[in-house]
Amino acid sequence: MRTPLLSQFLSHLPQYHSSVSLSTLWLYTNACKHFIRIEGDKRMACYTPLHVEHFKAERVKLIKPNTVNIELRSCRTIFNRARKL
């Protein structure tokens, strides 16, 4: 089975509402949308550490480093959830 695009996986996030709050889902979705905007919408297995480093470098130009780390933590959660499926 091919891994889904990150945007495809995000469209299924509302089904996780029972395990996390709506505000948390919003944070996850928002962070991943920024990631997609900067790195492109790829199959989840195609992202590499270089994509993450590039994302960090681009986002820190616009927001504080601590906020970038929060966004990365949210993205990591989404990737970990996808891997478990």
C-alpha cells in the first residue's frame, strides 16, 4: 500500500477528535498546512530530515524559534500517528 499524501492524511484527522481536543486538532492541522506550503504535498514516506531542516529555516524567518519547535512537534505527532496505521 502506498503512503498517503500529507494532505490526504490531514483530511482524516477529525476522526481523532475523541482522543484529542478540537484546539489540538487545529494546531496539528495548521502546523502541517505550513509544512505543506513550504515543502510541498508529498507522500508521507518521501519527506526527509532535509525537508524538516528547510522548513525550520524558512519558518524561523517569520515566527519565533519556539513557535517553530511547537509546529514541528505537531507535525511529528501526525507522522507518528500515520505510521501506526
